[in-house]
Amino acid sequence: MADGHEITCPACSATVLQRVAGSRYVVCPVCRAWLEIKGKIVAVGHATGRNDVMMLKPGMTCRYDGCNWVVTGCIQQLNDDKQAEEWMEYKLYCADKGWYRSLVEYRGHWLWTGPADASRFMTTTMKVKGVKRVRDREENVIMTQYTRYNQRTLPVAGEFATDVMRREGGGKMIVEEYEHAPLLLVKEMKPGKKHTWNAGTYLKPRQVARMFDLSIWQLPIRKERIPAEPRPLQRFSNVWLFFLFALLAVLVVPTFIAQWKPEKYVLQESYEIKPDTGAWAGVGYAPISSRLFEVTRPGALEVTMNSSLNQEWLEMNLSIMNEQTGTEYSATRTAEYWDGYDADGHWVENKQEVKASFSDVPAGRYLMSIYPSSGAHRPLTVNVSIVECALLRGNKRWFAGLMCCIAFVYFLYQNRENLAEG
């Protein structure tokens, strides 16, 4: 990967390692001289960057995007408009491809960038509410500009293929940055030269730690969010799409089931229940029984009971028995009706209609019995209807709730790295 050619610094006679044959500039690790290689080494300046903030050292290797990379150099970048803003930029080289890439660390955030063909971007920027935007044809996204500044470069360590000090331009360069998280676009405009483009992406600290086999605690802690950082809701649209499909299934699937096994009434009768004054425990109601009815298809059986109540309650113990097998299905439901007036006005609590559902009832002849009890001391009417192959509406609500839970879990899974890093 690296040539490992040793050269001698003309300023201090120290040994300087040149890892890449194509490097033209080297920083002496001893005297910090900025050396230019033109057949022989010529001392041309002094590297003034801060090497005490250098996290990745020249010679460290990693693997990313299917290539093996070696850190060849490190430079300190400054925002010349705001002197307090500074960041570290590491130069990486892939010997197999002959590529150079940059890994930028800014306040604990990491950005991977590399040269991009200017033809993939629109040559004119769009002004939308005063904000510049650039269309990236390759990624099919619109990048929004979020900063513009004068950049000054100070080499720190290692070697470089180009004059990153930009001595002819005073070491400065105008930079515009655009983002469409996690994608990043950098437009560099050098004095007297055409602008160049660099495209890249946001890397999470855990990714960088895995690349260089480091502990995440060895990396700088993120101090704030930056525009290129993916947000926790970055993939919310996928979850929303999943939820819409689930909701569509809740609404559409029962329709297909209804076409395949349509509902059918097997019993529709009205009964009058009268007080049984001969009951040993006081006033009660005599039980009622239906005629035998035929369930022709196996499936869900739904019983609806509607009673005529007024300021009363009625408890009904329901029993449905198979005439041939003696199998019994039972449930207890309480109907009631209350109304009145209070400080908020008229109120009503109406539960005259109650339902009981049995999910898996085989075909056969059945007898229904109801054992009523109530605080009312007057005859009451109960209308009973039984439907076979019923579409249980309560299951739809349960299924919709389940889909919501699955969508939420899916959302957490899709954004697990964002949430863990947040």
C-alpha cells in the first residue's frame, strides 16, 4: 500500500517517511518544516497546525467502501471569518484505486468526502426564499446551502499530493457547504481558479471507531447537532408507508372475507322477560329459551342483544348449546340506560345494545338460553339476533393497534443507530 521511502529533512536532518510515491509535500515531524519534493527536498515554509488535537495518526489504516485506506496526512482547517471555528481534516489514500479522500472531524462529527464531477450538479443554483440550492443528478436530491465561509488551511503532519497551504492564494479559500442529510456537498472556490466540488456523507462515530478498530470513547464527544447529521425521524416516511399498507389491510381484507364467507342471520327473535314473583330470593326473572336454529357454516358467531331499558340495568347470562354434542358457549353481558342533568347539562349513558362473540363455532343445531337479572320490577323486552360467519369488528381495532405497535417497533429498528448515538 505504501512505498515507505525515507528522505532527510534539509532543515533539521531528521528522517522523514514518504508513504506514497505521488506525494509532493511533506511535514517534517521534528522541526515542522513544510517540505516540497521536486527531485530533491526543498524547505519552503513552516507547518503551524496544532498536532495536539490530531486523533488519527499518519500510517493508520482502515477499510471503508470496499477499499483499504491509509492515513497519509492531517491538516487543521480554520473558518477565517470566525476564528473560534476549527476542525481536523485527515487525508486518506487507497493504493489499489489511486484515490484520495478526506475524513473531516468537526466537534465530534465525522464527514467522509471526495472529489465529484461538476457535471452531476446543476450549473445554476436556485434561490428559494433566499436560500441557495443545488440539484445533485446522481443522488437525485436537492442540496440546501447552510454555510459559506473563508477557509484557511494549516498542515499538521504527514504528506500531501497538492499544496494544501495554497501559498499563492494566501492559504485561503471560499467554501460553500450544502446538505441533504446524511449527504453533503462542498463547493471550493480558490482565488483566480475554477471552483471544485466534493461530495460525501455523514459517518456516525461508531462507524469511524469500527473502521480504525478504536473504542468509541477514544473519539471526541459530539457537542451539538450539525445540518448533515441524520435526525431520528430520518426514516419516518418508511414507517408511515408501512402503517398505511397495514391500515389498508385492516379495511380491505374484511371486505374480501365478506365476499368469500358472507354473514348470515340464523336467528332473529324478540322475547319478553317477566318478573318471577315466586322466586325464593325475592323478585327475579324467568329464563327464556329460543327455538332450535341451524348454523350452516363453521366460523365466528356473534350474538346481539338489545333491551328496552329506562334508568335500569339488565344482566344477561347467555348460553348457546349444541344439540348433538352438548358443547356450550357462554358469556355474561350487562345492558343499561341512564340519563340525567348536572352542572354540565344533560348527560346520557346508553348501553342498551350488547354483543357476545364466539370465534370458532362448528356447524350444527343450537339452542339459546338467557338467564336475566335486573333491579327493575317490570316486564322487559329483549331483541336477539345471531349471525354466523360474523366479521368481528373488535378484531379490526385489535389488528389496527397491533399494526401501530409493529410500525413503532419497525421505526425504532430503522433508526436504532441514530437513537443510540443521540
